Amino acid sequence: MSEYENVAQRYIEIWNEQDGGKRRALIDELFAADVAFTDPLTQITGTDAIEAMVAGAQEQFAGLSFGLGPVDGHHDIARFTWTLDAPGADEPIVIGFDVVTLAEGRISRVTGFLDKVPG
């Protein structure tokens, strides 16, 4: 597994972790304290904001899980596709594409895109 795949897999694990304490520990390991996150729905800064956003998404999408698609990277940048899936569904409910910037092995910036959202 490449460094980029490892980062992307750990990122997805955070979105799926239900235990708040474990999730927070994973966030603190993976993200820089002053991480910037921007996607079409929000623009936030810091690990506290990341934790609140992920907890909110888990509440909103209870019973669904995030999956990881193709991962690519170079230098200090990785990009990957992710999905939001319902158990037993043939197709993902949501498909997104995130670009992360790394600094000293941690994510310092996330720029997200939503490729497929429910109508």
C-alpha cells in the first residue's frame, strides 16, 4: 500500500468510526491541528470542526458507510474517490472526490467535490 493509499484509507476509516473516542484519536493522528477543509457544503478549520462535521454526517447518514475508490498522489498531494453506500445497494448514494495536502505526514488541507448527490 502506498503512502497515499494509507492516508486515504485512514481518512475513510474516520468517517466510518462510530466510537467518538476512537474517532477523535484517529482524527488527531491523521490531521494537522489547523487543518482546513472545504467542500461544496462547508468550509471549516481545525480538528474540533472535523470531529463535529464527521459526527454530524454519521448522525445524518446512520446505517450507511463510506467506501474508498481509486487513489493517486505525488509529492505532498493525494486524490481519491469515495462513496457513501447503503447495505446491499447496487450503486452508491453519493460519490465524491477529495484532494488532500500533506504536511509532515498529516493532512493539512482537504478540498472536496461532490460528483453524485441524490436529487
